[in-house]
Amino acid sequence: MAKMSSATETERCIESLIAIFQKYAVKDGNSSKLSKTEFLTFMNKELAAFTKNQKDPGVLDRMMEKLDTNSDGQLDFQEFLNLIGGLAIACHELFLKSSHFQK
């Protein structure tokens, strides 16, 4: 019998994103979408540093509205990934700027 190789770091990251989405989406019984309440809970727990640094109390509501591309009042996994991707891009750009200044 062939030995199964362990998951790569990228595969583990993908599994983590799915698990985190499921962790919050399942709270209201619909594990395929994040309700607004589930989104706010996710943001406050998983992205607390970002949330706490916002001076505008309506920023999360506007984020939810912008991410909700099909306007159903919930975030499906693709819409959730748009959030994660946007945050990753912003973090990467900050990394590039900071590493550029360090040279």
C-alpha cells in the first residue's frame, strides 16, 4: 500500500479557510453562508486587530454590503474569499513597502 503524503502548507491553509468559514456559518444552521451576525462575529473574533482599529462604526456594515455581490444579505464562500483575498493583497502590499524601505 502506498504511503499517503502529508498535506502541503498551502493545502493546510485552504483547509483552514474552509474550517473557519464553516465554524462561523454553521451558527445559524445554514453552513453554506455567513449571515450578517455571523460575519460580524467572524470579524470581531478572527480579525479583531482590524476591527478594533476602525474609527468608523459603520465600516463593517459597508464591508458586508460591498462583499455581498449577489445582494442576498449573506456571504457565500466565494464572497468570503473575496474578503480574505483583499486582506491578503493589502497585507502583501504593506510587506512590500516595508521591505522596500528596509533595503
